[in-house]
Amino acid sequence: MNSTLDKRRGKVLTESLLPEIEVVELTPDYGKFIFQPLGRGFGSTLGNALRRVLLGALPGYAVTSVKIDGVQHEYSTIEHMKEDVIEFLLNVKGIRFRPVAPQEAPVSMTLDWTGEGTVKAGDIQKAGEYEIVNPGLHLATLDSKDASLSAEFQVMQGVGYKSPSEENEEAMIGEIPVDAVFTPIRNVNYEVQHTRVGQITDYDRLVMEIHTDETIGPKEAASEAARILAGYLSLITSMGDPVPVPEPDQQRPKETSELPDELYNLSIEDLKLSARTSNCLRRGNINTVGEVLERSDTELLALRNFGERSLKELKEHLTQIGAIQTSGDQEGYPDGADTATEVLTSYSTTGEEDTSEIEPVPPTTGRTFLPD
């Protein structure tokens, strides 16, 4: 009997049964979805995994620091303002941003208010790159015609939560770090119920509710969470596959085979790139000129915080050392140099070195290797 039931269950799963997704309700900030039928135990497995990723791994945008005219620290007060600075910062934390286009760098926004009245998030002079989704959010109340409030906000992309202590190392004088909540998800609930298919009654039915801050829709949030999980699981699927070892004559791609070894293996730190560009490459595990040349412009632009300006700078430096040939250029080292050392010696006397501090590369996060 049990054997027959197992065979029937297997037949149903493999031949005619695929889980279906039903959208029960969908608004800009709320979604209710039903996934059924799922194999026994998979309701909790998928529900818990999706919930954890939704709450902790989706990117969002938030204010990370505030600079207020006449204020040096968060324990100050502002004349003619009902709220103290701490309460004002708490209100600022509630501002939610939606980018018009993906942003590669922090953006500065300003607030200038004079006179009596209620200051709201919509009064912030928005940069063209962002939209404030809750413009009616209360920020402060000024009770005199002589009152004034001028502030500058730094808005950036992040994941999860960032404490003020992480900002203190980078904060400038007069800049107050704010603990930023980047996650666009407000709450996630799920419930696992029983469902039946034919005579089999022990399948799972997953009911999931997703609440967002409207910077991302619930449906898009669920899809992004699934994509993140798929990125991790894809590593496991190929875990047992042997790593191919190229033959000696195939160690380098064809498009870089003519490049001298000294240039191919040259460290990107020797290119005297700006700190920003250098950090982006190192975060992407790109450490040599050869590794740069093996990637297309599209792959480079996909690196976090690496934009068109960084790409242009990188190509200019590669051209100067002869790693990229332009029309009319001869192969080999430029300017009559015979070695990469001679190239760099000449290069260092003409190029301007960025003296900005190159920050340590943090541990690789799961988002680095995710598929598009």
C-alpha cells in the first residue's frame, strides 16, 4: 500500500504537477501570494528562506549622514524648532527614496527652510536621481518667523542596516552619522497549510504576505529574493564538477595573447587610478591588467559603483601604458620603452597620482556572484 502511494506521489509530481503561484492581493506596498502544491516540508523550507532574504538581503536607499548649519553633534538644539536634533534625525530616518536610475555613488540633497511652519520630507530639494516616496513625512516644526533650518543629507545605497559607528570613520567635521535602515521590506509573514492533490493529502500550501515601503513592489521583492537564493544554490549545483585546467598555450585569452607578460600581469595598483576606481576593481576580484582586459565593458560596468566615468578613466590609463592599442599604435610598449618598469617610470612622471586612501576590501558578499 505504502509503495503504491509513493509511486503515485512520484508520478503526480513528475508528470502533471507543478507548483502554481496565485496572487491573492497586490498593492504598491502589500502583496499576498499562495504557492501550491509543494512537497511535504517544502512550505517551511521555502517560506523561511524567502523571509530571511527579503528582510535582510534586498538593497535599498537611505540617509546615512546629516549636516545641519550651526549644529556640531546630535545632542544640540536648534532655536525656534520644536524638536531637538535627535528627534529630527529620527524623523529623517523615515524618509524613503526610490532611484530614477541605479546610482553608483552617494548623492547629496539639501533642505533650506525659513520662517514658521511644518517641514516635511517633500520640502527637501531633491537631486534628479531620486524620488521621495513619502513626501508628507513630518520632519520638524518651526514656531517663529525668524526661524531657519538648513541641512544637507547624504543618500546612498546599501543592504540591511548600517550603524552610526560604521559611518564615524568616514564622517567629516560637523557631519552627523545616521543609523541607516536600507531594507525596503517592512514585514514578511508566511503560513504553511495542508493541501491535497487527488487522493494525496499531505502536500504543503505556502501563504506569504509581503509588506514594503513602496520603493519596490511586493512582487518584484519576491522575485529579487528568489534570484538571490538561486545565486547561492547555483554554487552548490556545480560543487562536484571538476575545475578545468587550461593547457599551457591556452593560459591567456586570444585577445590578450600579444600583450607582453609584464603588462598582462601588472597590478592595477601600479596604474595610479583614483581610489574609487581601484576599490571597485578590487571588490570585483580584478587585480591585474590582464584580468581587466579579459572583461568586456558591460562586465566592468556591472561592478558595484563602477560607472562610465570610472570606465573612461581606466581606459585612459591602460592606453597610456600601451595595454590598449588605438588606431595607428604599434604593438608592444609605448614611447620606445623595453619593459613594463620603463613604462611605469615614464608614466609616473606624466600622470597625476590620486592620493586618496584606498579603502580595505570587505569580505565578498553574496551579491557579487549573482547571475543577471
